[in-house]
Amino acid sequence: MSVTSPEITRYQQLADDFARAIQDGTWPPGSRLPAIRRVAAAQQLSINTVLSAWRVLEDRGLIESRPQSGYYVRSVLPAPEKVPGYRATVAAPGQAQLDLIDTVFAAQNHPDYTNISLACPRDGDFYPAAKLARITASLLRRNPQMIGRYALPPGSKRLREEIARRASYMGMKLTPDGVTLTHGCMEALQLALRATTRPGDCVGLETPTYFFLFPLLASLGLTALEIPTDPQHGLSLDALEMVLSERRIQALIAMPGMQNPLGCSMPLENKKRLAALMNHWQVPLIEDGLYDELQDRTPPLPTTKAFDRDGWVIYCTSFTKTVAPDFRIGWMAAGRFSQAVARLKAFSSMAEPTLLCETLAQFLATGGYEHHLRTLRRRYAANLDEARGLIAQHFPVGTRATRPQGGFVFWVTLPEQIDAVALFHRLLQEKICLTPGALYTLSDRADHALRLSCCYPFDERYRYAISRAGALACEMSDLPAGAE
């Protein structure tokens, strides 16, 4: 195991190495870790360094100390089971679901609530605010007339150049002219839908999926067809192929990498097959890559767009989850639909603010972004480990959870006697907000599930909110706490 990272302390690197080994099964649940002196000698580290690493793993809920015996890998949460025998179905959001979305959104934005729900970090430590402020100030000093000009289409060339350069890390071959800047990822998704569909068309969706897609489709006069999605490997390509062969959809929206709300990623071979299917049937795939750059992998897995042969994949993403939410700067690479998308963008909102785009371009160009991402990934990985450990400790027997390979959201399934919406309302009375799984599907298949977010400072308030949610779930189910 390597401990040579120049950017973090040796004990943090050692903890990360052992965390990965635990997650990939090298150290299975119940196994005893090697003696501290043995690890110290093998890694050429001090005993105190190893002890510090073990404390980090304890805080993440991955290991436990047993007096007079040593350190052992804790029991881990089992993964959610795949829903058997499910066929793609067409549905539309009902008023009850739209009302629930409004209730959740209001609670997420309430300053007095402990939020284990909203997938958007609010603490300044998660964003490079000071660096961005210095870049912005420097740009204004050198070019004060910048804020006195309209931002006209196609927007900042420098930012589009930096985006095209970074896209190569994800396997995409883009040119600046093929990149359209957008007002966040939601505008990118909307532009993609407007360019590829007409009112009355049917759009394929993963299930579960990001819940704001339901009202978005409805606002455009589109219907949704839910396609089975495995909690570990993503969209069922066999089900998708059947839907495509039956010509049931005119477009597909999917998150092959770091799916929200499941947190899963499609294997590389599945991404290749997905791109081949969309090109063969000539149906546009709107690939939502919002969390792709938060993968734990180095180098990251390529996007589905990387395997797009004839331009049928439209890649959409944003910097809101990684750099600056309030900038609301997103982008898309629309392939054969690039001209239509660029025209729709110009007609609807013209271009993004030049000052913000140039600030972001400078941040990307100077290497600050990559350094920031590495720090962010480590922090989210630690938060996910600790959150899963708390769930294993406090939630009822029979609880399952996905194990994301990056990002900060994951999916929890509860014993079937627990109604997650009822749990949500009971927690609201105590000013704790989580997101019930019913929001993420138009069916009743997620009534006993919820999504948790780990993009907050992991303090006692946050830990209490998770443990309290588990205690209420135990009370509602009359089941004891503890992993299987």
C-alpha cells in the first residue's frame, strides 16, 4: 500500500488505503487487522501514525477496537436487492407527489433544520471560495469594463476551451465550438429535451431517478417511461433494448456515472453497450454527468459520450456540485444536436455571465480545480463511510444501503413495514430532513427507501440526525438496531 501522496498526511493516506481494501473485500467483515507494530514496520511508519490511521477508520465506522484482542473490520451494510420481474412502465407524477416535492424542498431550505437530504454542500469548506474571490478581483482590476458588457452567445471562449481540454480526462473528444454553456445542469437537460422531443413524446427514465425530472417532463408536455435500474450496476440494458426495439421512447435521460439517488456507476462495458444501443436505434441519450468528476477512481471511468459514434449522446453537467453553486454554470456537448441546442440557448437565456465564466476558466487553467477535486473526493469518501457506519449501528436489522464509488449520495432500503414518507414526516417534527424514496419514482417500489446526502460537515448535529432517524425507524418497525 502506498503512502507517498504529497498532499495529505501519511496517516490519512494509510487510512484511505485500508478503507479501499475493506470496501473491495480484501479485509472482509469480522477479520482482524494486522498488529499495529507489524503495519508500522511494513510501511516504515511510526506506531503513532498507524494509531492515527486506525482512529480515522474507527470514526468512519469501518473498524472497531476489541479490548485485549486488537482491531477488527466491522459488519457492513448489505447492498439493496434488485427488484425482480419488473417491466418498464409509463406514468406521470400525481398531485400528491408534486406536493411532497414541495414539502421536501421547503424543509431542505429551512435554516433551522438538520439536513441529511439536500445534495448541495453549504459549508464554505467544501468550495474554493477564497481562491475564486481572488481570481474575480484580479480580473476586475485588469478589465473593469467586463461587467459593463452583455454576455453574448456563444459565451466565454476561454471557458469552453478549458472544458474541452478537461473532457479528454473522461474520454470525450470535444472542441470549444461543440460546447454550449448553460445555466446549471437543469437548463442543459431542458435544452436537450427541447431539441430532441415534441409535446406528446415519451422519455425513458431510470427508476429511481432525480425527482425534479418528473415536473420538468410534465412542463414540456412529455410522458415518462420508467426503466428498471439495478442499485449496483445501473440501468437495465436488456430492458432498455426491448423498449428501444418497440419504439416506445423518443429520448432517454440517464446517469451512467454516479447515479442520483442510488450512487452507483455503470461498469465500463455497460457504458459501451449503452452508447451502441442508442446509436443503433438512433434515439438520443441525454447523459446527466453531474457527479462524474467526483468518482473515486483515478483515472475516472470514461463517460458514455466517450463511446458515441454518430452523435446521439448529449452530455450535460455543471460545476455547481464541485466549485460554486451560486455561479450556476453548466455545459453540454450535444453532438448532432449542437446547432439546435445553441440556437435554443441563445433564444432563451443568451449566455452566462462573462465575469463568472472567466473566473472559472482561470481556476481550471491554473490547476486549482484538480487539487480541489482530490480534496473533495477524500472528504466525501470519509463522510460516506461514517454515515454507513452509523446506519449499520442505529437502523433496524434488515436495512440495506448502496456503496457508492464516489460522490456523496446513497440509497437506503428499510424493512418493508417502515413507510419512509411517514418516517420523513415524523422527523420533520424534530427539525430533521431526509428524502423519502417515493420522490424518486412514479411507482410504489420505493415506499420503504430513502436517499441520504453526505455533503455536510460531519459534526455531532449531523451524527445525531442519522442516529435519531434510525431510532425512529426501529420504533416504527419494532425491530432491533444493527446490521445483519
